[in-house]
Amino acid sequence: MTQLIEPHGGTLKNLYLSGDVLAAAQAETRDLPSLDQTPRQLCDIEMLLDGAFSPLEGFMGQADYDAVVEGMRTADGTLWPVPITLDVSAKVAGELAVGQSVTLRDREGVAIAILDISDIYRPDKANEAAKVFGKDDIAHPAVNYLHNTAGEFYLGGKLRGLAAPTHYDFTGYRYTPAQLRGEFSRRGWQRIVAFQTRNPMHRAHVELTRRAAQQVEANLVINPVVGMTKPGDIDHYSRVRCYEKVIARYPESSTALALLPLAMRMGGPREALWHAIIRKNYGFSHLIIGRDHAGPGKDSGGEDFYGPYDAQELVREFEKELGIEMVPFQMMVYVKERAEYRPIDQIEEGETVLNISGTEFRRRLQEGLDIPEWFSYPEVVQELRKVHPPRARQGFTVFFTGLSGSGKSTIANALLVKLLEIGGRRVSLLDGDHVRKRLSSELTFSKEHRDLNILRIGYVASEVTQNGGAAICAPIAPYTATRRAVRELVEPVGGFIEVHVATPIEVCEERDRKGLYAQARAGKIKGFTGIDDPYETPENPELRIDTTQYSPEQAAQLIVNKLDSLGFLDSVLQQAA
Ligand code: PPS
């Protein structure tokens, strides 16, 4: 009988009800209020219900939340570095009460669990950001989520599981912790090392994992995250098809592939510790922690959020207490003279090191450039090229933003005609005024409605982009966070070019083509952008155009030049498509 590592806290939780208790709970849901859960919330629920987050039995109440944020332990002293919370809007929080239960449903309305509410509390989000993620800076995806997506209140309480969230994809590689433990026992595996990844695997990763498994004499499981990763990452469908190719390069008897439905937070060191706890629950004895584990990239000052080996240091500190062992790894690089991969700290003087960063790799894919054999496997590159064609064959969105009267519509119309003249793509124009009539006719200019309006435009633009077209959007889009949300919708499916039409307000007001500024000054229109409603200037648009310096035709040409330099207008490739 194989002896696997104990789950965190000693017992593997299973929060799913069964038999008569399940039937009674299902009947109970008929009279309970319901909350529809987002994909990220469903990831947390799935991992709570099947025990991947053992010993947690639900969403954290205030005492656990505070203790975790401040000291990486729940109130009873269990090591737990990341808050697991259920956020709701102030309105929803106001309609609920402690002691009440609520049904949590998936997007199709299926009842997944009942939450028995023990706490309703308003978190200090800035403090959570600073303590858990290191800095209150919305360049961090989880901090951005916290401030701009998550509701104002958290609900805490135990969960009663009714049905596992449904997955239609790659079911053969999906295991609950109990199932994976069973699989390890069936295979007689006791020492098992997990490789956590959110990226496609290339030769360096295969080398690294092979060495790691040999080093600790363990079996290897490629354990990629397929819940949610960093916005802009390669989608999990493409990645899993790549892992299927890569797994064939390992000996079948010692290596396996298992998917992890985790919603990552990109929390660096704290996240690495969390990953170790989760892997322990699945029965792994070892976890590989590489360079910059779960790193979110740069902060708004251009600095890395975490040091490259901070995650290893934190996990080392708690390794004994946890029981799961870390296999720390340096970055693997290709040594030209040796024609092999080596950890970067084992390079000798005079040796030539070759490496292609993730960003450079994406650039090569996007521009249809060569990807050398020493870097990846032809079958992996081929798979990625299918879903990431060069930019000339991708769709894109040109997203104008600027004050009323800044010239957005005029430039957008000029750009429309120029793109039609160039040909190769269908072009859709989503002009501010036009959208307000056809897509958002019931909306006002309140912050909430402006956001809804922009998100609708973003949704349509992402559909056009995904299908290879060009979407030109020309709303005011006054808020940074909403523009970013649109970028996050579009970038995974094509190009996103934000154009700030930076005409000074004095000029817009002087032009006052529609007479709206005069009305706003006279108080006849309330909440007018730039007068008594804010316009948050974009900090890093792809292009900023001051229309006092350029004619509409010149401005449109600047955008065409930009699109061309980014590779979107390469007519040779377009014709070949
Ligand atoms: S937003 O904030 O992005 O949703 O605005 P948008 O949909 O682009 O709507 C812009 C047009 O609505 C007219 N309008 C106002 N603009 C700003 N503030 C207030 N309160 C307002 N009320 C009406 C205005 O004509 C905008 O058109 P453009 O083309 O930008 O001048």
C-alpha cells in the first residue's frame, strides 16, 4: 500500500453532500436567494468543494481573513497565505444577513453549492493588496481585480456542495485530489513531483522537469493551471494541446498530465506557498519552484513586483512545517557550444548562452518569424501557430478615447475609409453617438452606465476582432479601469490599439460643434465629461494624437502607420491567407 503525504491540516475535505442530505439540500435551494458566480469564483468553489483547499470548509469569515492577510495563517493557526473570499456588491450584501443561506450557481444557473453565511464584512482592500500582493498597485492583476472587479463586501461561511462545476474539455486529465491520490496509489507512485505552469512548455521546461524528477528520484506530473491565469496568457485549450504533444517526449511509465482548475492570483511568494499547500492536498511529495514563480511582471514604476527567487525563499521557510518538499530551480538556458540546456548558475566562462523570453516568443509568433529548433519542438510551434497566426492574419481593435468634440469620430471615419481602401479585412465602426442610439439607447451618463456602455462596445469589438475583422471604437471612455477591462477582453483574441485623441478641453469647448459644452456650462447638462465629470487621461496608449497639430487625414495616417509597424497590415501575408 503506497503511503502518500498527509493533506494540509490532516484530513482531505470533501464538501459534497450525498444521499438524502443532498436531496434535502436541493429542495432547500428552491426557497433560497441565489448568487450567480463568475468563472473565478467558480474555480475557488470547485477547489473548496473537492478538498484541494483543505482544510478550508468554505469562504473565509472576517477572523480568518484578517489573520491570513496579516500573518499568513487562519485564526486557528493553520498556515494559509492567500485569502479565499466571496465578494459581493454593497447592494447584494445589504439584502443578505448572517445566519441566512444562499445558493451559489454557475453561469447556466446550475446550483453548485449552498453557502451558510457566518460573516458579512467590508474588507480593507488597500491593506489586502499591500500585505498579500506586496503593493497596492493596479498594475498587479490581482490588485486590479480587487479594486475594479470585486464587490465591496465579502461573505464568509461554510459550503455545502450540491454538484461539481461542469467541464466539457479535457475530462481525461481532470482529477479531484481524491482521484489523483487514487491514481498515484494505483500506479504505485509515492514520490511525485508537480510542475506548475501557465505557459506552453518548450525544451527548457522539459529539461528542467526531467532533471528535477531525477534529482529527487520522483515521478513527474505536469500540473498546469487551467482555471484562470494572467490576462493575456495563451488560452488553456491551446496549451493543453501543446502539453499533450510534450508529454509524449517523456517515458510514459513515469510521467503524467493532470490539470489544475485554480484561479491564480499571480501573488509570487505567497502564491508559491499556496501552490505547495494545494499540491500537498493532491498527494504530491514535491513541487518545482522555478525563477519568478507566479510573478505578475512589472509594477507601474517599471520595477518587478517580486525578486526572482523570493518565492523559493518563502517556501523554504515553511518547508518543514508543510511536509511537501520544494525542488528549487534556476532558469534553464541553452548553451550553444554544448548544444544542451543547463541551469544558468552552471554556465562556464566563455560559453554562449541562448534564450528566448516569453515576450520575444510571442512576438515571433505574432510576426510569423522563425522559432529555432533548439528553443521548442516543431509540433508545439505548429500547434501554437494554428491559434496564434501572424498579426497580418489577426483581427484588431482601434479604440479611440477622448473628450467630446476632440475629433474621435472624424478620425475614426477617415481611418475606416483608409482601411477599406487597403483591404484584406472587414471593418466595423462603433462610434460613440451611434452606439448610444443602437446598442445603449436606455443608458444614461452615470458612471455605472458609462461603464456598461464601454463594456458593451468592448464585447462587440472583441467578437469582431476574434473573427479576424477590424473594429474601430470611438467613445469618450473616460475611465482608466474600464478601458483596461476592454483591453483585457480584446488582447487575448487579437490586437488592441488604444488611441488617445488628446485635444485640449479649451479647444473642444471652443469648437463646441453640438453646443453641448455651452449647455453643460449653463448647467443644463449635468455630469458632462471634462466639465463636471472626470476624464482620466490614458497613461500608456499605443498612440496619442493632438488634433491641433494634425488634420484628420494625417491623424488617420498615423494610425495606419502604427498598424503597419505592428505587422497588422502586411499585405503579402494577408493575400496568402
Ligand atoms: S461614454 O462616457 O464613453 O459612455 O460616452 P459616449 O458613449 O462616447 O457618449 C458620447 C456622446 O454623448 C454626448 N453626451 C455626453 N458626453 C459626455 N458627458 C455627458 N454628460 C454627455 N451627455 C451627452 C456627447 O455628444 C458625446 O459625443 P461625442 O461624439 O464624444 O462628442
